[in-house]
Amino acid sequence: MKLTRIIPAFVAFVACMSLSSCNYNSLVEKQQQVESSWAEVENQYQRRSDLIPNLVSTVKGYAQHESKTLEAVTEARAKATSVTIDPTNLNEESLAKFQQAQGELSSALSRLLAVTENYPELKANENFRDLQAQLEGTENRVATARTRFTQVVADYNTSIKKFPTVIYASWFGFDAKPQFKAEAGAEKAPEVNFND
């Protein structure tokens, strides 16, 4: 009878020691950090998305005949907010879709802000200046959140690839997480021409 209790206790002890040596708890913590960092990225993109309707309505009052640009921003915002990722299923494909939708929104916003250059009375509008400053601040927050996410993912991916953890990581479902990729053409410096 004693032996039947000792053997399961010994097996449990060995299992506990082997889980400890494979850094299981450490991997769980790192995985949670990845998910938390991703939530912050989404939070900052949501903040940007929340500012856009106010910006569009402010511009609309001054630049009514720029409806094509305003519609493009509205459509890009709708598309960007419809693409979401479950941080537990973060993969290359879903991240690429998310990044593409956010890139389209960034491009539409850039066009909108370029259009506003033609309206000096709009640029002087206090509401517009406040919204533009908030949008610029949000873009900085997005960049910071993405940088933190990249660092946390790099730490996590490195951890699951180190020996001896690499042996156990896949057994417990700790797979590599994807990173943000630069947009196509980002490696080329923009041309600045002051003669136009």
C-alpha cells in the first residue's frame, strides 16, 4: 500500500522538476507579456481610430469639395477597425492583414492632412490644430507600443529557441510569435523637393 503512494509521488516530483528545468513558468510569463504588449498596440491604434471621425468632421466643414479624400479616410478607418487579432493566435498572416489595414489608414490620413494645406483658415482653426496634435501624439504612441511589442516578442522567441527549453517549448504549445514588418518601400528615403 505504501509503495502505491510513493510511486505517484515520485513521478509527480520528477515531472515538477522537469517542468522547472524547462522554464515552463518563465515561458508562460513571457507569453503573457507578448499578449499584453499586443493589447497596448491595439489600444493605441484604437485611440487613433477614435480621433478620426472628429478630424474628418472638422475638415468637412472647411473642405466640402474634398469629399473623395474624406470618404477614403472613413473607408480606411472602417476597414482598419474591422481587422482584429486574438493575441493568443497571433500569426504571420493575421499580423500582415492587420498591418496592411493600418497602413492604408495611415496613407489616407496623410492624404487628408496634405489636402488641409490648401486651407489656411482650417489650419488656423483651434479644433483642427488640437486634433492634429492629438493625432501626431497618437502616432508616436503607436510607434512606442510597436517597439515594445517587438522587444517582448524577440525576448519570447529567443527564450523558446534556447537549449534545453527548445525541447519542451513545442510540447507545451509555445510557438514563435510574428514581428511587424516594414511596409514595402520603407527602405527608400522620401524625396524632398523645395522647388515645387
